[in-house]
Amino acid sequence: MHKLTAPLVLLLALQTAPVLCDEDEMDTDLMQTIDDTTKSVTSNIDLRKKQAADEDAHALQKLLSQVEVFYETRHDKADAVEFARTSLEIANRLQKLLTDKDFEGAARAANELSRSCRSCHDVYKHS
């Protein structure tokens, strides 16, 4: 499985940030980066690679913050804001669990994050 390093993820996120301000729809590259990073953190947790998992979790926090800001400016997307906030809360909890070296809890949080993303996509990606 291909792993993205945190610096690469952050670079991709920074490159897509200006695009978010100019478009009416969420940037698919940003969403793909979130998906890839979620898969990477799950793998790193399973392999007990704490530093790599920490980097992924930190990147997810930053990326999901961008998603939240994007949807906050769309007044007709209140439920998307809630999806983004929920996902960000899960990412924050994931980071704390990794800090506490609770890999089992972190694995559950990573799975919950994946489900949260999928729930939003069921509404927005296919509409």
C-alpha cells in the first residue's frame, strides 16, 4: 500500500487551499488526499508505527479544518458543516489516542472517521 508522508500531504493541502476559495464545489484532490491519509493512518496504527500515524493524524486535522471552513461559507450546506465538524472531532480524538499510545482506541477512531467521511459522501458526492 502506498503511503503518503505528512510533508507531502501538507504540501498537497497547501496547494489546494487557494482552489477552495474560488470554487463552488469541494476540490476533489483535497478529498482524495484525505481519503489516502485516512487509509495511511489506519495502516500505520495497525503496524504500530506511532510517529507515522501521528503525522497522518495531524495532517487529517489540518485537512478536515479546511473542509469545515469551505462548507461554513456555503449557507445551503449546513449539514456538510456538521459532517466536517464531526470528522474533525474524530480526528482530534484520534490524535489524542495516539498521544496516549492507545492503538486499539486509535484504530476504532480511524474506522469511525472513515465511516463519517463515507456518510458525507453518500449525501454530497453522489448528488
